[in-house]
Amino acid sequence: MTTPQKIVDRLIHFTVEAYNDSYYSVKIQKLRHDYECALGKAIQMYKEANEDIRPEVKRYNELILKIKMIFQHNCCETVEEILALDEKLRASNKACPDAPVQNHPYEIVDRLLYLTAEAYNDAPSSKAQQKLKHDYECAIEDAVEIYKKSYYKMRQESVRYNEFREKVKQFFGQNDCEHVERILTWDEDLHDGISIRRSHGYIK
């Protein structure tokens, strides 16, 4: 498993190799601390992005679970169509739109290059810096990969949820159906932070 410490060790190795330095030099010891801070920031960006999306994904799953639980023995054609819509959206593998967080690792790479160039009094256009740019990019991508995959998956769920909500309102919201009204009310309750877990209905 790739750990943050192993990634920092890789960054140090690349720098030592590029500048023919010692692993125990003063510059490398300072850069190790700088790399740890920069890497921590890259990981934190994705963790925070995940936490921002997580509540919406939980609302989606809770809403669908509630619909299945309440209407399992009394499922009208309209509710069946709504559940079919959910299944169709979940089965689709539509790419989610780009998000700003996906560019953040490159900002971290620029930071790493700046700190290294400053430590060795090197120019950004030097051969060493150009090689390190590629090496740092690969290392940072490896560091955030697991967080990036989690973020991407939840972002897809978020996109599906919003598409589901809009389509339910658009195609079923005008129906004179008590079940649809309850589903839309549950959704509104979830957005207001009200629990809908009780099996006998929803909380006003």
C-alpha cells in the first residue's frame, strides 16, 4: 500500500538524484518537512471535497431506501417508474463534470518545484526542474489516487441524485398521485435536515 511517508521518500529520492545531494544534507532535511506539508495539503483537498459531497450522497440513498421500504407492498405504476428511473441512472456510467479539486495536485507540484528550486538556487527552466516536474506529478497522483477515486465516485452519485430529483419533479411532480407527493416531501425534509427513517411515514 502507498502511504504518505512512502510518497515523501520518493520525492526525496528524486530530489537527491536530480541534484546529486545526500539524504542527510540540511537542504534535504528541510525539504522533507516541506514535502510532508505539501503532500498533506494535497490529500486534505480531496478529503474535504469528499466530505462536502457525502451528505448529498447519503440523502439520495436514504430517499431510495425509504421509497422501497414504504411502497414495497403498495407500489403503484408511478412509483415503479420512479424506481426504474433510479436504477437506470445508477446503471449509467456517465462521466461527471470536471471539478476544481481535480486540478489541485498540479498546484501542489508547482509548490514542490518552487521549494526545491529555492533550496538549490536553481532556475525553473533547468534540466533538473523539468525532470522533477514529471517525477513529482507521478508521485502526487499516486498519493491522492485512492482519495480521488472516492471523490469521483461520490461526485457521480451527486450528479445522479440531482438528475433524479429534477426528473421526478419534471415528469411525476404534476401527477395527482399521493405517493409522489410523499416522495417529494421526503426529499424536501432531507434537504431541511429532517430524518425520514421512521417506517410509518415522515416527520413534519
